[in-house]
Amino acid sequence: MSSHFTFFPDEHRPIEGDTTKMNMMQAINNAMDITLKTDSSAVLFGEDVAFGGVFRCALGLQEKYGNDRVFNTPLCEQGIAGFGIGLATAGATAIAEIQFADYIFPAFDQLVNEAAKCRYRSGGQFDCGGLTVRAPCGAVGHGGLYHSQSPEAFFSHAPGLKVVVPRGPISAKGLLLSCLKERDPCVFLEPKILYRAAAEEVPTDSYEIPLGKAQVLREGDAATLIGWGTQVHVLLEVAQKAQETLGISCEVIDLMSILPWDEETVCNSVKKTGRCLVAHEAPLTSGFGAELAATVQSECFLHLEAPVARVTGWDAPFPHVFEPFYLPDKMRCLSALEKLLNY
């Protein structure tokens, strides 16, 4: 019941060279390994990261780099974020892990009022751009209301932050390496169900995927389907089924960066297709899909053949037993697409 999606591995390689088969957990581990090896100021810390973390993304890194660079913290998310801000302000590369994104809210004040505003309030004299906060997010099949939330929209409202969500191993490594070199603080949300969902041939060398740029994964002219994280795979299957059953070609976009987001790529696609569907796991009201819908309506109004559709989680706490009914799966998305086409 947790497999509400089919994983579509990336076929595109961001760089030439040798590859190794990795799942997303291993790709994230590899990105942090590269950073700790090449950046002597880099420090990784969080709850239980010393033995690898609950999802094992930090596995083997303390043994490799020592307990002064990879270490556990107290169970205090506000302290983890505050400590990371201090480290980054002093010039270090701080990699902070929040064990579950659901527990990032005690750190919300530190991230939104301190990290996001550090550069601005100092007139550019100071910054904590060496800070990346990693957090597993989203549905996992049995997480319930405290372990399955998607908080990206909360942070999208904070100028000064960058918010990123990968869809698989290749994108996770490249985006995380970009975040770790970024001079603005980053919130890196990792869909936890993707950690071991499938593997890809990931380049072994270091590479970066630009922040703030969406990727068109499938081209089409009937409708634009937009998602991020796990939902990208749902929409790729929807596009495949629409091709098979309806004979239409849909364009699928992985937004990748929530803040800043790639307005140009999205709007150019919608102007071509005339229809737009956004899908995300977070609740409907004030979800980030609302921002996309508002912008598309404003910038693409004369090109639209139907109102922008949103397929999302419900406006309720994330359920446990009824999780399959909460998630925007392929059948809900396909039904919404058919309504778009018949409007």
C-alpha cells in the first residue's frame, strides 16, 4: 500500500565518466562524502548521525572522518539549526540533519528569522550560506501524522532560503552538492520513500545540478504536469497512461527547486499546452501548488484552455490507516487530467 508510484529512473547523465549503481540514500551519502573529503571545514551533525542516522544516509562517515566532524547532537532541533547557523557564520560548511521533516518546526524560528535574514540584516557583511539543512519528508507508507508531512510550502515564504526536493539518486547527489556550495542557506527535503525505492547509474565524480532550474522530463502538447519529489514519478506514469489510453502527449516537469522556482520553464510549457496540472502530497490550502497556479493564471491567462488543476493531499492531518486515500495517486491525477481535457 506504500507503493502509490512506479519509479522512473533518470536516463540523462549530468556528466560523462564512470558511474556506480546507487539508490538515493547512497547518492546522498556519496555527496556528503565528497564534501567532507574536499572541504576541510565541512561538518555533519544531527540526531543519531554518528551511526549513520535512522535512514543510514551518513553510514560510515564518522569512521572515515572522525567524531569531531561527524557527530550526534542532543534531541533539540532548534539547537541543531542554531548550531549550524553559528558554524556557517564562522565560515564552516555546516550539514545539519533533522531526523524527520515533521520535527523541523522547533527550528523554524532559527531558519526563518536567523538563517534566512543573516545576509540582509547585515547589509551583506555576514551570511550563513554554508548551511544546508537536510530532512527526510513525505509519505512512507506507514508514517502517520508525525512522520509523513511535506513542509516545503512553509519555507517557500521565507526570502533568503533555498528549498530543494530531489526525485531520485542522480538528482539528489547533484542538487545536494549544489546546496553544499551555495552561499545562501538551503533546506534540502528528501522524500524518504525514495531512499531505497530504486537505483540509478550515478556518476562517481562530483557534479552539480543548478538550483532554481526545473527539468522537462517528458515533452508534450496536451497538458503540462508539474510535480516534485515522489510526485514526479506519479505524473510520469499518468503521462504514460494518457498516451496509451487517450492518445495524447503530456509534458512532465520536475520543479526540483521550490525556492526559487523556475517560472520561465513552467510558463513556456503552459503557453504551449494550454493546460496545467500541479500535484503534491502536502494539503491543498496554501500548498505550493497554489503559488504555481496563481503565477500561471497571471502569466498564461490568454493561453489557458481550462483552469489550473491541483491534485494534492487533503486539508487534514496525515492519516495512518487511510494513507492510500490521502495521497494524490495516479488514478486521482489521471481523473483530474481527463477533466482538464474535457473542460
